[in-house]
Amino acid sequence: MVQVTVGIDGMMCGMCEAHVGDAIRKQFPEAKKVSASAGKGEAKFLLEKELPKPMLEHELHAAVDPLGYRILSVAVGEPEAKKGFFHFGR
């Protein structure tokens, strides 16, 4: 799996987060753990396999631009490791 992190300008509230999340789910039906944060100005989701970056960026623009938000960056990397309750202090 790969994690996609998208920097997005223009999200101001929870409804903005919901709109962006819904648009990503619609454009990438295979996406898992889709989340958007207005405070952080980003959206994150997981894909089973990595797509070529130009194709990924094109698909994200097709999903997000019509909503009136602006994509600032797209990063692809390893999923974040789970941090359980008992990892504190290790």
C-alpha cells in the first residue's frame, strides 16, 4: 500500500473536509482511509498500488478543482505506522 498526501488550499470547515473526502472517494473508489483536515490543509488516503505521479495528479485535479479548492502538493510514500496506546516511551 502507498499513502497519498495532498496539500489543499481553501478548506475552511468540516463541510469542506467532507466535500474533498467525497470527491476523492468518487475519483478513487479503491481508496482506503480517506481523511481531510482543514486545519492541516491536507487530505490523506491509501491506495493498494502506486499510480504514476502525473496520472495521480491529473485525477486529483479532476476531482478537487471543480469544488473550488486548489491542490498545492501531492506526495506519495509509505503508510504511517500504527501507534498503539502502549508505544509511549519506547
